[in-house]
Amino acid sequence: ITPSAIFQNLFWSFFQSSPQTSSTAFQTLDKNYTYLFELCCEANKVVTKYKNDRLLLIGARHRITGVNQTFPELQTLQNHFSSLGIKIELPRIERLSKLNVTNIKQAKKWVEDEPINNKNETDIMGDVPEGWCIWIDGVPLAKMKNSKYLDKHGIITGNALYVRNIVIKRFWEGTLDDVYSVLSEGMKRFVEEVKEKVGELMKEAEERVEEFRKELEEKGYWKEEERKRGGLYARIVKSWEGDERREWKGLLFVAKEEIGKEGQKGEIGSVVMKWLKDGNWKKFEERWKNTKIKEITEAEKIQQVGKD
């Protein structure tokens, strides 16, 4: 953990780099306000890396009334520092009305898409943009953070079970590469375990499909008239019960065209993978979680002790 004294020195260095002293810079400030700054620098990095060390003035709040200064007032304060040769930056401001954002769902989507649409702004927002603060009528309402930032932060600071869940979710969403670089060596081995289990599951899927095709044949599926086959197929699927068969029923319905081809095996691998990625990987969640990776099993033991 970086000692607080280092942050203190970094903060004051922005003011002392000027010929003016820090006391000169602050002597004209209104003592009725608390001034809020954010320090963005390499020593302060948890997730987001900035190209240059920067100090931002993000607000000023009245100590008695709690009223926040407006953005124009912050600009005036920024100009005050600038006149003393001190570089203080202000946050980037976007107005939702100009972005055609009218509800929370649209706002969340914009927060997710904005880093992708403005990759050239990493000097300002950093390499993994954290997100945005929502203000309404001069009042800070909420923070909306980018999911890539949240997951990276969770991986770096969270416990092993939380990280395990992020890895599984992102693996099936196809976004694991976004956070892979910050995974521990143990978690990277866990990723390889998941990949192996996918291969095992694909083999099991083929076996289940072949088992189902034999059942279709035994019950005369291909001897039925074309118009009657649909009903028979559905009845056979619905008859699949038991823990080892029930979890495959959804796939059998989805893959009907491939499975129901008489005299030949249809290509099933791509259908299975698509079915899993459509959210059905959750049916096998305990399989993905089951592991011998020490940092995960140790965390499971601690969790169990807490439950007991």
C-alpha cells in the first residue's frame, strides 16, 4: 500500500512546481468551501493508467449549506490557479440532452460504449476509463462505472470467489481478454481448466445427442409422416427426466433440425456452443466452479466457515 505521505507530497507538488508558494495559491480561496480534488498518477494507480500525472478540481461544496459550486464557478477557480502558473484541470462535461440520452438504460449503454467510440482520448480518460458522475441541477446524483473497469478493479482487489465468477462470466461472454492481463497465475490456470471442461462438455453433448437419436429410431420417428414427426419429437424430449438428462432438453429442442436428419449425423458442435453462449452455460455453473486451484479452494473454506 502506498503510504499516505507519498500522496500528500504528490498532491502538493502540483502547487509547489510554480514560483508561487502553496500558501499564496490558496490564500484567496473562500474558507466556507471544501475544495475537492482527484489525483491521477502512476503511484495512485489501481486499475487505470494515465499518460501523465494530473490533478483535477472536481468540485467545491459549501461547508454549511452543502451547496455545490457550478461549473462556471469552478472554471473561475481554475483560472485563479492558472494565473499563478499552476495547472489544475477540470472534469470533462457531457450533457445527456445533447447525447440523446433520456433514461438510465441509455445512460448505462453510453458509459459502456464511450471508451470504444473515443479510443483517442486515453490521455484524458486513462487506458481503462472508470466511468462518469451524473449531476442533475447542480447536485451529484450517482456514479455510473464502466463494467470493464469494475471487473478489473474487482479482480485486483476482490477475493478469489468473486474473481472466479468474473472469469466464468466473461469467458462465456467472449470478453475475458479485457481482464486477462490482471489475473493471477492461479486464475490463469483456472481459465485453462474451464477450457478443458468445455471440451468435456462438448463430448458429453455429442453422446447425449446420439443417445437421443437412438431413442428417436426406436420409437419410429423416421417412419412417421413428416407432419406427425414434430409432435413425436416433442414428446420424446419431454420424457427426458433425471438430473443427467433434464439439463439437455433445451438443446434437443434447439438442435432439432440437426438431430432429426435421417441416416446421418448433423453438425452439432457449433449448435451446442451457440446454445451455451446464449446463457445456457449457467445450467452447468457448478461444473465451471469446481476446481483444484488452491487460491479458490482456500477461499471456499473460509466462506464455509462463515456460513457455519
